[in-house]
Amino acid sequence: MATVTLDQLRKVYPNGFEAVKPCSFRIEDGEFLVLVGPSGCGKSTLLRMVAGLEEITEGELSIGERVVNTVDPADRDIAMVFQNYALYPHMTVRKNIGYGLKNRRTPAAEIAAKVEEAARMLNLTDYLDRKPAQLSGGQRQRVAMGRAIVRDPALFLFDEPLSNLDAKLRNQMRIEIKALQRRLGVTAIYVTHDQVEAMTMADRIVVLNGGRIEQIGTPSEIYHQPASTFVASFMGAPPMNLIEASFAEGAVRLADGTAVLTAPSGRSGPITLGIRPEDVRIGDGEATFDVALVEELGAHRLLHGQVAGQPFTAHVLKDSPITRDRHRVALPREALALFDHQTGHRL
């Protein structure tokens, strides 16, 4: 196990494109850290710098107490699990899992013991003599993880490992990966564009946007206290409602003039108001909600429409009598978030 420290790490390609702007943070021993963001935000590039697969332009990377900027990937004591599994199709599961140990000239008896133990942990014992083509997608991903486990690495790196799986299998595998990481006690960095994976698996989340860090925090902090409108809109399904408002006449007012909050003294001008759909209260309230669509999701409903002429979503329980109509809604003051209209940063 190991800590990982990134000190002003930066990546610039020869064409001048800055894929990762200078970033600094520390991953604690045994922590499960998730890098999340949209495609092209720099998360995989950052992971590949940690792995040694991308050259670091500036800054310092340490694994444990050792600076590894110029250390070969094979000597960094890491194991990486890829999106495409990277299994050898002509080898059995047993040989795929033990291949890295064989290359290290590990004694055959030790390889056999480690492969058997990894297979037991991953429910692969009955498949050791099969080849990858005879396995399901989830089983192949388990084989890829088994190959990483037998190396006893200080650090696990996961690069969108579940994106090739169907929704049901993704749900199952994310639970298995998190449980496995807890059982092994190993430090892990996990890259995904799926905010549900990030929220359910992470001890802490790093939200990336355009090559820079938008926010670092626990899933609860990221969800309930987003640092910017980008984080508020990216994290959450459905995302936080963001509607134009302003400081005017001593209050925070919606575009139609409805006052929803007392304004801080001396403040004026446009802002962005945020509230999570599940925090909206249907019934008596200060705002008018015109519901255009009711989305049935089994255990609950999502109401889609407009407040003050802007898109708005509310979350209600499945037995709610709400229909497509006009309703009064309350926006609880403790649930509101205020953001700078220009920068998008939280006020």
C-alpha cells in the first residue's frame, strides 16, 4: 500500500495543447479516489501520468516516499485495469492471471497459489481452464482484476473498466470492485465519466473540467456543496436545477420577480440559483411550477417543466398525485445554492 502525491503536475503535448493544468493533491494510503469528468477533461491523461504511460511535463509525482517521474511503469509497483480487459485470447484464464508473475520468474508453485487465491476471491475458480472467448464481459473484467491482484501492487489504477458492460452488470461490478478494494486495503485511483460510479464508489472524488480541478471532496460534499455550476450540473441524476436570478430590492429574486431568499446587505446584480430536484417541495410555496412531463421511474417520479420561464425538475414519490398542471412550489432556503453569474463559482 502507498500514498500518492501530485505536486503541480502538468501535461502539455508538443502541439501546445495543455491536457492537464497544474494540479496538486494527495491520495491517502488505502483510499479509493475517483477522477470524474466529461470526455476530454484530462482524467485519463492524469491517470496515465501516474502509471508512467504519459511523460510528465512539469511537477512532481510521488508514490510512497519515492519520486517516480522518471521511473519505468514496470518499476512503479502499480497494477492497471483497462476498459478493454487486454487479455491474451490464446491463453486460459489461469495463464492470463499468472502471466505477469511468470514474466517476473516467480516460482511455479507460488504462481499457482496466487492464481488460485485470486480466482477464489473473484469467483473464477470454475473458469480457470477456459479462454477469454468463452467468458462473459463481467467474467473477463474479473480476470483482468485477477491479473492485477496477484502482483500485490501498492497502487491499483482503473481506467473506465466498466464502460463496455451493460447497465445491470456495471451495477454489480462496481459493488464487487469496491468490496475487493476494501478487502485488500490497497490504494486505488479510478477514472470514469459516469457520475453514479463516482458517487457510489469513491472515498473522495476529483471533478475535472477542461484539464483543471473543479472540486475535490467526499461524495456528500461534492453533491450537497458543489463548488461551481459545472459540478452542480455534472454531479447528480438528474442534476441540480440552475436558474437565473438576481439580488434585487433586498432579496434573491427569480426572473419573474418572485422573492425566494433575503439578499446579503449591499449585494445586487445577476446570480445563478441552484436547488436539487429532491429538495423541491410541491404544494404551497413562493414559486410557480408549470409541469410539462411526468417521468415514471418506478420508485419515484420526475416532474419536468418550467419555473420563471426556465427548465426545472422536481423529484416526488411514486404515489404522489401530481399531474401535468401548474403547481406552487417551495424552494427551502437551507437547500439553495448561490453561484456567481459570470464565473459560475459558489458564493
